[in-house]
Amino acid sequence: MKKLLTQHPYAITSAIFLILLIFGFLQLNWRKDDYMFMLLLYFIVTLGIRLDDIARQLGSGRQAPTDSDEDVLSALQQIQMTLGETNHRLQHIQNHLDQDPDN
């Protein structure tokens, strides 16, 4: 089970959130705000998985000081890119919610 989780963390996380969304739709009669909150939680969990993956890569691959500096800079660039994508998606959701008069 641990090997499956380490090989496919995003697929398993996506499946869990999809099951939660379907359960919320069928059994709990969720509204749009509930789905937006679940989407936010999904982004946070996915970012956490990515940061854990980056930390694991940094911890296992230190041979030379110059390589580790490049690894840290590369990891920071990946973090910045991931945060930028998340911010863009959240801004898109916010713009969509601001335009929707049914909210």
C-alpha cells in the first residue's frame, strides 16, 4: 500500500476527493460554496504533496555543495510556479463567483 501511495500520490488524492464530491452531491446536497471549499482543500493537499516530494528529492540527492544549491534553487522555482498556478486558479474562481449573480 505504501509503495502504491508513493508511486501515484496525485491519482490517489484525486480519487479520494472525487469520491467525496460524489458523496456530497448524492447524499449531502452540497451547494456551490461547498464545492469551492473542497476544490480549495484539493489545491492545498496537492501543494502539500508536491512540497513533500520536493523535500524528499532535496534530502536524498546531496552529493556536492554546488549541486545542492542548484537543487534548492530549482525547488524554490517549482514552489513559486506551483503557488502561481494555484493563485491563478483561485483568482479565476473568485472572478467567476463575482460575476455570478446567483451567489
